[in-house]
Amino acid sequence: MEKRATFSSTTVGLLYAAPVLLLIFVFFYWPAGQALFWAFTLERPWGGGNQFVGFQNFRHLFADAVYWNAVIRSLVFALASTALTMFVSLVLALLVDRELAGSRFYRSVLVWPYAIAAPAVGLAFSFIMAPQAGLLSALNDIWPGIWNPAFSGRDAMIAVILAFSWKYIAYNFIFFLAALQSIPNNLTEAAAMDGAGPMRRMVDMKVPLLMPTFFFLLVINITESFQDSFGIVDIMTGGGPARSTELMVYKLYFDGFRGLDYSGAAAQSIVLMLLVVVLTIVQFRFIERRVHYK
């Protein structure tokens, strides 16, 4: 029979839970409540409190073509970065799982990028992707002007996607490798005895068994692409050029903290939260049906 920890006094239990509850309230419920308050109010000129305006902030937001462009860019960024991140991390995990030469060293090295803060990643990639002296500067020597994130919105978006994906490849790699190592050896040995080569075993046996991990990482990557991209965008491009990399989370920050439109920024935060919730529900509703856990 499983034993459970019990407290003889309710006060003792509440004291243990108080620090966690305080952190949740201060860093989640209080900011969320403030965002709701600002989203439905408008600050009076020269101070004097806030005036309730209902859905006026949302109507102005949905009538703004610039905001809809940011939504479209965010969706493109989320899909591209998620696809790239999961594909590369899966390939790396499959190679390391085969115990090739140096696999233990690579297993340790490949998890380091996730420990690097997003602004540091953005700063590093701004030098790596520099058109004059970066890794891609050789392309400009062959085809002058073919790569320049400072002037080309397409190049800037590619650079941001690569930087974000590089950071999260490490996170995905950990889960894929753990899932691969949980596959019983007798399954792979039986497939090998039946004549299945390494590639056939990967495609027909290992990858289908990873579907629960695929689904988990899909939800996590989509969510993080909407939330954790701010630091990289701010350092690398500042939303430019010509707002070509202004994602929803960066526009929220820019309008609120630089444009001082607190009510509009609060409305954007509510829309962003609802969009992430809707995307998560859609994934659980339609994609999870194809996932087999046994």
C-alpha cells in the first residue's frame, strides 16, 4: 500500500505551500489580472485613473493591418522553427543512439546550447550571420548582396529562425534520445535478425515508437516559439528591417514599453495567450488521435 505524507496540523501544510502559492500569485495571477484590467480600460490623459472602454482596445487591434502582419509572421516563424528544430534534433538523437565513435562526447556537447540565454544566442548569431565577416560572407563574395539580414526581410527572418532553432535543438535532443534509449533492445535485435538494416529499423520501428515524444515536443515548441523568441529578435534585428521580423511578442513589448500604449499592449497579450491556447487545443484535438501510447 502506497504511503502518503500527511500533516497533523493544517497550518503546517499551508506554511509549506505558502512560498509556492506566493510565487504563483506574484508572477502569474497578479500580472494576468493587471493585463485584463488594462485590456479593458484606457488611461485618462495626464493621469487620473483608468476609464473602462469595453472591447474598444480589441477593436482597434483587429482593425490594424500591421498587427495582422505580425500574427502571420509569428505563425510562419513557429511552423518553420518547430519543423527545423524537431528534424535536426531527431537526426542527431538517432546518430548518437547508434553509439557511433565519439557519441558520448557529442551526447554531452549537444545539450549545452539550451543552457544559453536567448539574448546571448541572438548576439552570437548576429556575428555569425553578419554579411561582411560571418560564416555566410563567402556567399557575398561569390554573389554580391545575396545575403544581408540588415536590408532583406527574408534573410533576417531566416537568421532569426536559425538562431532560435539552434537553441531548442538541444532541448528536443534530450527528449528524443531518452525516448530512443527506452525502446527495448530485443525489438531492434529481432528486426536486425529479420534482415532490417539500420535505416529500415529507424524509419519503420524507432520513429513510430517516438510518436508520444513527437506530440509532446510539438506542443512545447509551438508554445515556446510564441513566447521565448523575444530576446533573439530584440538583439538580432530589433523587429526589422521594415518590421519583417516583428513577431507578436516583440510588437507587444514595442507598443507597450516604447510606444507607452499599455492598454493596446495588454490587449495584445490577451490575444497572444488565447492564440497559444487555441493552437494547443487544436493539437490535442486532432493530432493526438494519431498518437499511440502503447
